[in-house]
Amino acid sequence: MRENIQPVHTERIDHLQVHVYANRTLLGTAAGMDVAEKMKQLLTEQERIRMIFAAAPSQNEFLAELVRAEGIDWSRVTAFHMDEYIGLSEDAPERFSRFLRERLFERVHPGEVHLINSSPSVAEECKRYADLIKAAPIDIVCLGIGENGHIAFNDPPVADFQDKHIMKPVKLDEACRQQQVNDGCFPDIRAVPTHALTLTIPALMSGKHLYCIVPGASKRAAVERTLYGPVSTDCPASILRRHPRAVLYVDTDSYGRATG
């Protein structure tokens, strides 16, 4: 089946491998297959693997493929996610923890799942989650890119490539909050929380293997800046070009350039 799912274009920008697919379904399927293969490879080399996941509609096809993948011993996987809103009720459908539980964790049953709890003390939760993250190396990070170029909730105003923290509270910029409305996650911008907890850029970049899934025309400007602009916190995702083992999966809509 894999021979039928080939990119229409590939290139390398600095260290970043870029794979362009004809549509978002093929993109998500290819990324899911690649992550599944890497998981199986790593599980032949070590007892457990530790992974961080993004929660966003852009990840739907990828997560669906990962659920379908056969031969993964999920009992030996420790799973994290990378951000969570502050101020939503525990049972709010918009919570990222709920998104990942419903689309991934409750379907494949990882051996350990560590969810971000943004309801109690922010300082205590940042320390608790940071301690879990730094307890052992992170093997795989599966992420996306926001319309403003963010990775996790590291929007341009708060992004720091040299951040000393592993997790921190942040104020979400308006472009980021509007994207949540555009994605259909909230009815209007007034309903979108103004603050969140996020893993920092160094925490994400510490992963041994990064897989970045970015479909759709709404991400075209962010992808353009990620690949061809300066490496700068003006577009936080541009730092992916500095990672030695990162792959960016885009479709022709998000890539936006001729592939012939």
C-alpha cells in the first residue's frame, strides 16, 4: 500500500526534510505510517518509548492512521501532550486532553498517559509536568504549525528558542485564538480562553525525532515563512530547520508552490 502513497515533491531546507502530498488524506496517511514504523523500530531497540502529541483538527488523518497501524506494542509507550487551555471546565469538549483521549489514547491504550491538568495551581502543574518530561529522553514528537507559525502554544510574542523552562503559562495572541474559531473548535473568539499552559520550544526540540503534520490552505503563509523566511521567533516553527531529524508533511494546499 505504501507504494501508492508517495509525495509529489520533496526537498530539504537546512536540516528539515519536506514531503509534499497531493492532499491531506495522503499526507496524514504517510505521516501515520512513518511514525508507526519509527515506533516499531525504536521498540526493538529499547524497552519503552516516550512520545508527545499535538491536539488539533490538522492531526485527524494522521491520528486515524496511527490508530489503524498494526504491530505496535502500545503498552510500552508513554504518552504526553504539548498544551492545554487554562480556564475550561474539566469536562469541556474543547480541552486538548479530551481530543487526544477520544481520537488516540482510548483507542490504542498506551501503557502510560500523562495529561496536563490546568485547573489547579499553574506553578505546581508546570513543575509536575516538567518533572515527568525530563525524567527520561523524549523519543518522538508529533506536532503541527499554527496559522501564526506557532508550535504548541508558543506564539510569536512568547516564543523563546532559549527558554529555560520546560512548561510555562502563556497569553494567547489574537491570531492564535481566531484560529481556534476558524478550526470550528469554538463558536466565536470570545469563547476562546485567553491563556494556556504549553511545553516550550526547547522541550519540543529535545525530541529525538520530530514529525510535523500541516495540511490546508490556511497554513500556507505559515509554511512559507517556516521554510523560506529567517529562523526567528517571528515564526516559531522556523526553528524546525535546525533539528537534525525532523520531517515536515504538507499538502499542495499548505505548500502553495509549484511541484511539477
